[in-house]
Amino acid sequence: MDSKVSDQAAGARPPGAVPLRRTARDALKIVIVGGFGVGKTTLVGSVSEIRPLSTEEVMTKASVGVDDASRVMEKRTTTVAFDFGRISLDDHRVLYLFGAPGQERFWFIWDQLFSGSLGAVVLVDTRRLEDSFYPLDRLEHHKMPFVVAVNRFEGPGPRPSLVKVRDALSLDPDIPLVECDARHRESSKNVLITLVRHLVRLHDPAMFQEAAQ
């Protein structure tokens, strides 16, 4: 089967592709994690400056009883390996984005994606907060810095405040928690800026200061 880019994510990208600058020398890697159907593919696609590599495949009857799509009935495709995007921070630094698959049967890939990563974004759907516990546990196990982004979906359903989300997920006060709409570039970009600024506080400010501005 041919891999394909999510139509929604592709539509959110600015037209054209930005070539990698010849002066680029520093590659920075972050990972987007979260439960099944929270919008990881959409976020990577909305903010990437290149056509994102996506290993999405059409969901078939074979996934019934394997992937729980009961609360994401509109979902027709699923990531089977990872999503990949790129953002040039400046003439010398490039940020590579890796979106992890959400289904439990693909969790074994996560440790490989975490290798060499500076930090992570945990994307959350408040209709399924329990799906966020495993990503949070894995990141804490790897001692990887992360921020949490609540992807606000349209339609009916609970819309708890960020204070309630923080309490429900037992997040430490120092962990940044923001809202976003993964379909929109500026919103997704703000999530990444939040992560970079978090890394500034935790690591060498000289390394990240320009990216945080």
C-alpha cells in the first residue's frame, strides 16, 4: 500500500517546499506523542516547511477489535510508523519533527524515535485523557523534557480548563501546558516555541536562545 499524507494536514501547509539551506549544520530532533487520533499527523503537517513524510494507511476491517476507534469515528487513516517534518530555525539549525504512532501495537517504535531527541510534545484530546497516561509515563521513564498541548476539537464533548487538565494528568507545575488547534500553522508553531523555551530553561541558554525568540 502507498503511504499518503493526511488531506487535512496537507491542506494546512503553506504551498511550496523550502529547500534545506547549505549552511545548515545542527539538527535538532523532537517527537510528537499522544493517543490514537489526537492529531499528531495533522500537527506535523500543518507546521512543516516541506511536504511531510507520512506513513498513514487506510483503516480496514482488519483493525476492528485491534484499534479502538469508538471515540474517533470520523478517522479513516492511521499512522503505522511515524510522521516526519522539518522546520529551519535559522541559517545553521534545523528542527526535525517525528510524529509517533498512537496505537498500542506500534508503541515499540517509540523508544527508537526517542533516541537522540531533545524533547517532546504530548498532544492531548480531553475527550480521552486516559490515553495520555502512557505517553507521559514513557517520557518520564526516559527523563525527556516535554510540554503538553491540548488539541481543542470542534463539536460536542467536555472542554475542561487547563487547570483541570493539569490536575487530571498530575502534571508538575513546571511542565508547560498550552492549548492549540493542530490544523493551523501558527497554533502548532506556538506549541513548538513553548517546547523550545522550556528547553532553554532546562539546558544551555546559549544553544537555544535564538530559537526561543
